[in-house]
Amino acid sequence: MNTKIIVEGNTAMDSALRVAFATKDMEEINAHFGGAKEFVVYNVSKEGYEVSEVIKTDTNDIEDDDKTDFRVRALKGVNIMYSESIGGTAAAKVIRAGIHPMKVNESTLIEDVLKSLVEMINGNPPQWIKQIIQMKTEHDVRQDRWAVGE
């Protein structure tokens, strides 16, 4: 059953990234996407990060083919999802849902990833991150030739 635990934040996180972490203990990225019983979701912005919600994704009562779809639906609205590992078919479904899957090679502290994301947002984030957080960017004349319908 899909249960969401919403956490009321005390700050406005305008243009925040919504980042989910597959976790067994709420502290580390230490679960496989397909086996994760819960995802903790954070809002991450230039100002910092805060817990947004915990999504419970225990799929013991669901047929195998539907488990991935169930998790993808539960993560609706998330921009980036970190897990210890994810299969190719599941990754494709996650990407089609507009979620960017990220894999860690070993158990990693969620707080370390959150701090590096804040640092990256305040530095020079890649274009796909800028699009998500709708950062204002200076007009670059090199992009003019790619403009559609002009």
C-alpha cells in the first residue's frame, strides 16, 4: 500500500528540486530501487534542504509486473531519485516519468548528497538542473540558432 507521510516545512523552498532517496534507515542511500520499502523525499534549493515526505512503497501484495509501475507512480513529482542500484527496465520507466535516476556505488549518507546538491546549485549546475529549478540564465547568443519557430 502506498502511504505518504507529509512533513510540514517551516521555510519556503521556491524552485526547489524534489529529491528521493531509496533507504532502509532514513540516513543512507542503501536500498535497491526495486526492493525499497520507503523513499525519503527532500526539497533542495540554493538556501539548503528540508524533508518533504516519506513515501512507503511496500509491494508485497502486488504482482511482479506492477511493482515498478507502483513505485514510479508513488514518486510522481520527484525530479531526482537516488538508489543503490536500479535495473535497466525500471530505469527506463523512471526516466519516462520525468525522474532522473542516480546510482551510488555503496551506502552513502543522504546528508552528504544533500550538501553536495546545494553546493552544485549554488555553483554552476548542469543545464537539466537549471531547467528543473527554473534558474534565470543570461541570454546566450549561441542558442539563437536553435530557437524553434523564429
